[in-house]
Amino acid sequence: MPDKEQHWLRKLFEKGIAGFYSVALDDTGWKVYAGQQCNWQIEARTDGIDAILPSMKTDIVLENAATESRLILDTKFNAITTRGWHRDQTLRSGYIYQMYAYLRTQEHTDDVMSLNSTGMLLHPSINVEVDESITTQGHEIRFCTVNLGSNAAMIREQLLGLITNG
């Protein structure tokens, strides 16, 4: 059952992060949305596309109306880097493409937050801390870890710092 256990742990991490932000950000002006369905901005379609076009569902979206900030947070349950073809450590390109799709396909001129939203890929780690970023086409994409080898107070501080210092 290792495959089922891995899936269960990944979902637990996702739900734990969403639950943490729901409680920790209550009464701070942030709204937390877990498991939000995203729609493709389709201008034309063929008859059979709906049967085969994948859907998009974000793990967590944090919004702050006062600061017009939106953070699309996607949790992953593996190492933040992997061995690459031309280097020892590289980010996973598929995750970057996924986040890019979340950010760009949700842009609407009547939604200010959608035009400058930030994406974050959050990985658990043990005694490794990463907080790196790029900005592409007006959207920052962050690559972060939360050190689960720390005590609860440090994990809380780190998770809150990821959204307030970013």
C-alpha cells in the first residue's frame, strides 16, 4: 500500500497547510479558499473537448482585499529539487508549468488581484530551507519549503513569514 500511503500523506500535508492558514489568518483580512476549481478561458471549442480537457483545481488560494493580494499556493509532497539532465539539482519543470497555467489562465481585466497574483510551490523538508523566486509576465512564482524538522512554533513562524515577507 505504499502508493496509497504516499497519496494520503500528500493530501494530509495539503489539508494541514490549508487548515493552518484558515485558523492563523482568521481576523487578519486574509480569506483562505481550499480546493478551488479554475476555469479555462475558452474562446472556441470542438464538440468533444469537454470529455478530454483536464480540469484545474488549486490547492489553496489566499486573498487579501485590502492589499489586493492573491497567492495561489500549491503544496507538493516531495523534495523541492530533483536531479536534472545538466545539473545535480533542478526545480521540477512540470510544477512550474502548472503554476504558470494557474496564474495566466485566471487573469481578468476586471479582477485586479488576478493581474498581479503570486504563485507558490510549497514542499515539506527536514532541515532544508528554500525560498527562491522568479517573476515572469508580471507574476512572481516562489519555490519554498517548510522545515518539518522544526518545532511547532518555528513552523508557524515560517509559514506566516512566507505570506507576509513575500
